[in-house]
Amino acid sequence: MDNHATPEPEPQYQPNHEPKHEPTAAAPASTGHWERAVLEKLVLSTLTEQRTARRWRNGLRLAWLLVFLVLIWFGFHKADPSMDISGPHTAVVGIKGEIASGSEASAEGILSALRSAFEADEAKAIVLQIDSPGGSPVQAGLIYDEIMRLKKKHDKPIYAVCEEECASAAYYIAAATDQIYADKASIVGSIGVLMDGFGFTGLMDKLGVQRRLMTAGTNKGMLDPFSPESEAQKAYAQAMLNQIHQQFIKAVKTGRGDRLKEAPDLFSGLFWNGEQAAALGLIDGLGSVDSVARDIVKVDNLVDYTQRENVAERLAKRFGAAMGHAAVGALTSSPSLH
């Protein structure tokens, strides 16, 4: 029996296995690096979009400016027919609509076109293409007299072709030409003068409206639509109309000569169709611009010399001024060949 006892194990030191808390790394000086980067991107993107938008706006403004300049150029540029003419041709001058100062059928525009046509060496004849109900006797008289002068100066034939209407002042002008042609259904004639207006005195009495008109001169308020009609002033106006009518008749007789037939209503203001007008000697036959150029002039190449209103002139007209003129014209009277 062993007397040596087994020694007991000596106690050993057991380390503490609790989790160690290592020191946390220090936070960066600024935690907003990524936020700043995003903001910078947003700002750059916004600036880029603004620059792009600004370029587009400037480009559009430049484009509109170019369009405006082109319109202005075309507006003020009036084409000269003689610049584009080569070879013999029949010159055409249109008279469309009411014959009045400031209109497309004014004496100023028509006479300028007529002079260009008469002076053009390659223009073998002139054809007035007329579609007008009439208008101002003054404007018609100016055109009539100038046609007579140009015929003598240039010894070049001129014809008139009536389309839908060739009445009153329009026929006044046509009578200055060498020959007149029309369609069988055209309206021709109306050799007369009128002065129209309104009278509101009866209506004013019913409404209790009193007219207060002050004038310096006995006849200064003549033909005022809001004042009672004066028999003396009415007789004066009628005498003036009769005189203008005689001027019209003289011009027609001078232009048409012995081609006119005797008819009691010829100068009464009546109008006729083309066939009737031919029978009365008011026109020389039935025809159109093309047939006159082809069969009478013998040159079917047509060149239009008509001066038309350009863009700038149309823009220059004010709507308010036009409306005011129309309103005044409705309340006042002036001689008219209609």
C-alpha cells in the first residue's frame, strides 16, 4: 500500500473571458461629405439645365428675329415686273374692288402700274382686268385722264375686260380704253352719280334728344344727318351731282364715240348684262383676258403689272382708324359712282 497520496492540482488563474470593449474609431470631422457631393451634383445639373434653356431661348429669339426681318424685307420690297420680263407679252393691270383713295384700286397704284406697262418695250398692249362696282369719281377721273395721255404718248393699244362687274366709276375708266370686252353675264354700265346718307331727326324727336350744333358759316353743317334737311342745301347738292353726272356722260361719249346706240335709259344709272351692253354699244364684244390677248393682241404671254398692297403697308394700317373711318363714312355723304 502506497503511502504517497496523489497531490491535489494547484489552483490556476483563469483569465476573464468577458468581451473586451475596444476603443471606437473617432468620427470624421464632418459627417456630411456625401450630402455635399449630392448637393454639388444637383447644383451643377441645375446650372446645366439653365444654360441649355437659355441657349434654346436665345436660339428661338434669333429665329423669330430672322423671320421678322425676312417679312419686313418682303413687305417693303415691291417686285418690279419689268425686272422679270423677257420677250413680247400682253401687260395686265387689275382693278379690283372699290375704286377709292387708299384702296388697292386707288388712282396712285393703278397709274403707277399703267405707266410701267406703257413704258415697257416688250409690252405690246395693255389689258385692264376690271372687277369693280365703282367708287370715287375723282379717282376714276384721274385714271381716265392719264390713260388718254398715255395712249397719245406711247401709241400703244389698251383694252378693258369686264369680269363680274364693271359699273359706274369702273365703267368710267373702261371708257378711256380703245375697246371693251365682257362676259355675257357681266354687269356693265350704271352711268350715274349718287350721294347717300341718313336722317335721324324724327327718331331724335321721339327719343327726346336735342341736337346742339354750332357752326361758323351758314352752310357749314350742310347734310348733317342730325339736323333738319334744308331745301336750299338739297338743291345745291343736287346741282353738284348733276354736274358730276354730265362730266361722266361726256367722258363716256368721248371714249365710245359713235359706237354708242341711242337709248333713253343709257345714262340713267341702269346697268345691263354683257349681251345687252354689246347691243347698246357700251362694249365691243364678248371676251376674256386670255381671248383678248390671244385673238386681239395676238400675244398670249401675259405679264401682271398690278401693284398690290405689301405686308408692311397692311401692318401699318390700324384697325381702329379703319373702323373710325367706316363709322364717319356711314354718317357723312360724298359723291360716289356706284
